[in-house]
Amino acid sequence: MNEQPVLTSSDRLGSVGDSTSKTPAFVSVPPLSPRFMRSSSKFKWALCKKTRNADGSDRHKCTTIHSGKIIDALSLMENAKSNSNMNEKQTHPLITHTEEPDSTSQTFADETIPPDDPPPIRNLSSTFKIKLPLGISIAIYILPVVLTALFYLLRINPSIMSWVTLRISAPIRGFMANLTSVIPLSITEVLFTAVGIWLIYYIIKTIKAVIRGQNKLKTLSKQLLFIAVLALYFWSAFSWLWSSGYHAPGFSERNGFYRSGVNADDLIATTSFFAKMANELAPQVARDSEGNFTEPINELFTASTGIYENIAMVYPCLNGTLYRPKPMGYSWVMSRMGYTGMYFALTGEANINTMTPRASLPVTLAHEHAHQLGVHAEDEASFVAILACIKSDNTAFAYSGYLSGLNYLLRAMSQAISRANHEKLYDVGAEIMLAQTIILDSLAPEVRRDRWNSYEFWLSQRTVNTGIGFLDNALTTVNEVVSDAVDAAYDSFLKSQNQSLGLQSYGACVDLLVEYYTRFHPHF
């Protein structure tokens, strides 16, 4: 005899299929509809088949299942049809229950529907995955490839890149900066952490899928393709939002800086001026009994958002909204790699390493703000940051700007001495060396202290000291390898983005400093 499938709910004290429970009375209700999908978690539903015993009585064979938030009615019907092997035309399954509804139940047209969402369904419907049309799927995979290729084709045109930077990238980055500014935590770090955890999970998942799969190459290819597409989406977004600025006219070009080189006399004069100003301002900032720079970090972070007000009156392109920088939780990682801050275009955030020597923190804040204002090149960002600091009304920022500029200039003098000797210009080398010695001897004790603290801190980040010899050596080696790898990767990135000096561009602001003070302030 044909078996009629019926969907029932079991008593809370025993399942419908339990041979020890009382045979329930089945009550039919109208055909299955979307309204019947809501069910209380108190109920256990059972897929039942009604047959006829030899004596003519009804017999119900039931299998208990858990209903889910959404039941695919069609899949339920198909499963019931395939299990029943019915030869006659089927109707919708019927819903019955074995206990009276609670007073909290909702009734619709004499149909009792429990109010609570049910527990997840298991093995009732084959799948709930959304299957996109083939055309849309192909477009999703092709889009990042097209965007990336288009960027590389158009980046050779500075006019197009300038339009993209000013009309598209800058507004989006400003919107993202405004959006993320309401959260005090670094969203950049949160994203990096989440991506790192997900990558570990995905790698493990891929390995398991390849091991268990029959066609291992196909499985691996699909997993790798998915990662490649995600990476291309990130790279295309980063390229258009940030890298486009590297191929557009920069700050110096837009504001009439020639950058034609530096002669020895101008270098010596500019360095002497910066040393003089640093000596004057050094005693005016907050210090402890040992002479260490102790301006409060929170006050520096707060003041940094207004540090460009004065310089923006001279260079209107630096006029823009600045948002409070985000202190980094991974500052120790940044310190080990030798970086003081990071601007991330996709979130618009200026992220700051709070472990950096305190005297250099103000100019670091200004440097990341320069990126936030659309100054892309590292040498120009360093120059703009120093200029913004020394032109500000904040003594701590002004001192940090002069100290940073002095360090760059003194390093440039050392490089000039080496080059002069290499080219056998010994008289020029001797002249620069003498001037450098005089400047170093003239530095105030506070300036010497800040320079020494900076040197000592960065030296300490190159080694690991746990007190266990072999462990220290191993960890120091790992630290050096990772740091060198990061430097090499970032250096390659900068060079690929029209920054020929790579990492050396951070210190290449010397020619801008010298040109600014010799051309625009010759009286100094």
C-alpha cells in the first residue's frame, strides 16, 4: 500500500518515534506555506509515514528531526516523495503536533504557529548556498583584473593620475578617515589581525580539502584562485586610492621647488641654523630630572590635528581636515621593524608607534598627517612635516621639527664627506667635516640627550635580550631576517611606484630643506 508522508511534532517528554511514548493523535492543517516555517524550539518535529497494519489499524513510523529558521518547502516535498516511492500524485506534506500550544503561541486563520525561532535544521535540505548566474560570477572574478590592468595602463599619464587623486581618491580617503575616527582603536590593526587569523584558518581548510578531495589539483586550484581574486581586489583598491598619488605631480612640483641639488656651503649653513634653533627650544619643553623629553603623549596626539594651520596659509594644498591619530597596539612590532608610523589609505587612518622616542613623536605625527592631507612621497611628507612643526605655535612640535631636520642634515653631511673623499675632493671633505664637528660640539645637553635616547632605542630594537644566550641569538637572527624582509619588500614597493630612492627617500628631504631656507629665507 502507498505510504503517505506526514510532518509532525513530538511531545517534549518523548519523541514521536519512541516506542515507549503514547501514540499521538494527528491533526491535519492546511498545506505547507511560508507562515508555517516559524516554530518554537520547544518542539521536535518528525518526518512520519502512515501505513496500514494487517488488522486495518493505522501505524505511524516517524523519524525525529529538528526544524530550522527556514525550511525549504520544495526540498522537503522532494525528500518525502523520494522516500515514499509513491506512484500516485502527491500533495503538500501536512503539519501536525502532539501537544496543545502555549498561551504565547500566535494563531493565524486557525493555524497555531509557535513564536520562537527553531534550532538549525540538519540534513533536511541539500544546500542553502546562493548560486549566482554564470555571467555575474565571471564578472566578480574578472573585475579586479580589469581594474588593476587599467591602473597600470593609465599610471604613465600624470594628468589622469592627478585627476584621479584629487577627484576620486582624496574624497574617498577623507570619508573613510571620518568614518573610522569615531572609533578610538586602530581599525587598520583590527583588519590586519582578522585577515591574519582568517588566512591561517583558510590555509588549514585548504590542506584538509586537498587531502580529502578526489581531484586534489582541482581542489587546490579553486582554493588558490579564491585567494588570488581577494588579493587582486585589495591591490586594485590600494592602487587607485593611494598609489595613484605617486604618479601624479607631487608637493614640490606643484609648489615650485626645483630640487636641483645641494652645495656644501648651503648644507653647512642650513645645518647650523637648525642646530641653533634646536638649542634654543630644547630647554622650553617638558623634561624630567635627567633631561628626557616628557611631553604627555595624549596632549601631543590632540594637538597634532591643528599643527598644519599656519603652514596651510602658505601652501593651501595642505589645508584639510585632520583626524586624531590612532595609537598602535602593535607598536612593539613596528619598533622591531624600525618604523614609527603607518598611514593606511583604505581606512584613512594615521597609525602611530607609541614606543618611538618621545622627542621624535611630534614630527612623526605630523608626517602621518601629511599623508592624510595627500602628500604621498616619503621625502616630501618628511619635509612638509618638519615645516609644519617649526612653523606651528606649539613649542614641543617646533622643537621636534628642528631636531628631526638637524638629524637629517647631519646625516647628509656625513654622506657628503664620504662622497667628497671618494671623488678625491679632500679639501671639500675636510671643510664639511670641520663644520660638522663644530655643530656637534655646539649642541645643548638636552639636544644631546634626545639624540642619544633615539640612538639607544633603535639599537635596542635590533637585538633580543632575555638572558638566555642561545635563545637571544636565535631571536635576534629572526628579528633581523624579518626586518630585512620587510625593508626589502617596502623598498621594492616604493621603487615600483615612481620613488627611485626607495627607503632612502625618507632622508631625501634634505635638498628640500636646504632649498627652502636658501631660496625663501636667505636671511637666516
